[in-house]
Amino acid sequence: AQSVTQLGSHVSVSEGALVLLRCNYSSSVPPYLFWYVQYPNQGLQLLLKYTTGATLVKGINGFEAEFKKSETSFHLTKPSAHMSDAAEYFCAVRPSTGTASKLTFGTGTRLQVTL
Amino acid sequence: GAVVSQHPSRVICKSGTSVKIECRSLDFQATTMFWYRQFPKQSLMLMATSNEGSKATYEQGVEKDKFLINHASLTLSTLTVTSAHPEDSSFYICSARDSQGPGLEQYFGPGTRLTVT
């Protein structure tokens, strides 16, 4: 069984400020972890993913996330927010074993960027 | 990068009619596709997993007779909402898994907004 918890359904930051979106997961087997971004009325775009290897992963648009097994966390960060970062962000987990394994999504965090 | 398309992007239909939504993987083969439903300001809920050449696997609580899924080729899956009602109005998103990629990457379509009047 697996689940994802995203703390904070809504986060507001000023342009240029640090972005931190929190994600904690639970998984009975080693997980694959993902962050997706969704703009209004659009599908999901993959920002970054962790499968194996380096625990700090870098993604598109300056985002990065660190897999911390001891904390069962995969928080998303960006040093300096841009207005174009305003969107909905979803953390997701999938078991690393089994080709039929499915993604489980968190409830999402809406990021607002203000001037 | 891999692209998944959905058609139509928006559809309005009358209550009692059926609507078909197409999901295509444009530059890769997908033996497995997924159909999700998303209500406003909520997360994606998996409805069913579609496997090429076989019956779809539906999640608990999803009516298989209402949401018909066909995955007849490695690049096309369709979702038909039969006898649609206003409560079926939602944003439907498909996703296709690259069956030949190293990480079994999953790519998402742009979504279809269904409104039942």
C-alpha cells in the first residue's frame, strides 16, 4: 500500500522568494517519487522524479527535490519563485517493483506567486 | 519528448447521451494507459487501467458499464461515458506508459473537459 501527503493545500510566496512544497509518502516497498505541475485546464507535466541513485534530483524550471528515506519525504524547492510558477503541484509515488504498479497522487498544493 | 494527445479537449453533451474520448500516444508505444478523473480543485483519481488487447481493470467504485474503455492498439485507448448525467461532468485525463522506456515513464494527456447538461 502507498499514500502521499502534501502539507498545505495553498502556498503563497513573493516573486524571488524561496519555494518549498512539502510531500511525505508511505510505501511498503522502495518507492519511485514524482512531482508534477498542472496549469489551469491542462494535463500534468513532469517536473522531476526520483528512482534510484542520487537523492537530490534536479528538474525543469529550476526545481529540485531531495529524497530523504529516514523522513519519508520528497519536498520540492526552488530558490527563487517566478510569476510563471503559479500552478497546482502534485506529488506522486509508485512502487519500484512490478510493471503494473500505479501512481498514487497527493491532494495537490496550489502555489501562488505575488509581486 | 513523448506526447500524449486527447480528443476532444472540451465536450458538452445532453443528459442521456454517450461521449467518447480518445487518448493517443504520438511517438511511443503504450501497452498500458490510465484514465483519471479530476474534480475541481482536487487531485487525480484513477478510474481504470487499460491494457492493449485485454479488458481494462477498474478501480473500486467505478462502474465498468458506464465508463467503457477500449485499448485496441498500442497507441490508442478510448473512454466512452455512456448515458451521461450531470454528475459525470468532470475533467478526464489519460496517461500512457512507455512500454519500451527504461523507467516505464508515464506521460499525461492535456485532459478533456466534459460538461453534461
